[in-house]
Amino acid sequence: MVKVFAYDDSADVANSVAQYIIKIQDEVLASAPTFKLAVSGGSLGKVLKRGLIENDENQAKIQWGKWEVYFSDERLVPLDHEDSNYGLFNEMVLSTLKAKALTLPKVYTIDESLLKEDGSKDVEIAEAYSKILPAKLDLILLGCGPDGHTCSLFPGHELLKERSKTIANITNSPKPPPRRITFTFPVLEAASSICFVAEGAGKAPILTQIFSEAKSGLPCELVNATGVPTAWFVDTAAVKGVPVTVSKF
């Protein structure tokens, strides 16, 4: 259920991710009115911009008006803050679509009005987001941190075992900023498809742990084990020496 697609060039990674998204979009929209997907932060925004927008051939195939976009995790900061995952998506995708006068997807953000400096409304923010989250996402796009974290699910953290909530707040993220909300494993397990993007030689050590036969318990490894069809799009540097079979999408 886990496939790894590797390319020498970053542009080819972005193009292949885009083609993968388009394939799932088309399959979903053949029988449903909307395409529901979730995105994360990090370098994913740049990959989406390069593959979906700057590539005219791919861009022409995107039915933006039928997209519903959610966030797999979000930093509890204002939406225009430099740490906001929405802010990154807005900069890389939405602003470019606006500049081209293209239809925008429907984007679901945290309730910014609930943000408090003391974090007193963080639980409410998580609960509010859980209420707008669909029961099943068609696709979740994820990154892989150098420590093997994904979403805001960190190695050894208690939220890896959270089963009663679909969205949980975290106050002690080991990576700043410390206050966030995140998908929990029940959301990941319910998805139709999951896609990771990981690039750079710096990812090879953690990918070696994730794909080794020995069970590390790393969050990304646990996602691989959910049984959900999962695709990894990587550059060759990221999988150099990693015990995994690679192919082209």
C-alpha cells in the first residue's frame, strides 16, 4: 500500500506530485461534487506552486472551484503570521491564483477570533475545526520532518495515541511555535489517500529509519502502517542508501 516515487530533479518531483493530485481529483469528481484534501506546511507550498500553478499544462487540469482545502495542522498564530500554514498556502497558491484571475478553492481555516495570547481558547479552536472537518478526506498531503514527525504529531508524544478527538491541540510542540492544532490518527486512517513529499539529502537518515524493517514508532512510519494507500514523492538524494524500492509515477 506504500509506494515511493523518486526523481533526480526537484522540478520532476513537483510535476509528479501535481499529476498524482490531478489523477485523484479526477477520480473523485467523477462521482462527487467536491474534492476534499488537506495540506501541511513546510516546503509543500512551494511544491504545489511549482507543480500545480507554474506548470501550465497541469494548471489547466485543476478544477479549483470544486476543491475544499483543509490543514493537517496549524500553528495557533494569526493567519497572516509568518508561521501560519494557511499564510504559506495563501502566499504560494491563493495569491497566485488571484493574480491570474482564476477561481479559488474553498479554504477552511482556524477561527482566528478565538486566538488568545494565553492560549485559553486553544481547546475551543481545535473543537471548532473538528466540526468543519469532513468525515473522510479524499487526499492528505504531508511532509516529513527531520525527526520523523508529520502534521504536528511528534515522536513519542502522547497525541500519537489520541483516539477520541479528530483535531487535538498541542501546547508543547518541540518545534516552535509550541501551540498548534493537529489531525490525529483517526483522521489519517479514514483518508482515501495519503501523499508525502520529502526532498534533500538531509532526509535520508530519517527515511532510513522509517523504511527499515525494525519498527521505530516514528509518526511517518505509523502513517505508512495505517493501510491507507500512501505515496511518497522524493528526490534521489532523500532516498540514497534507504532500503526501499523506488519507481516513477
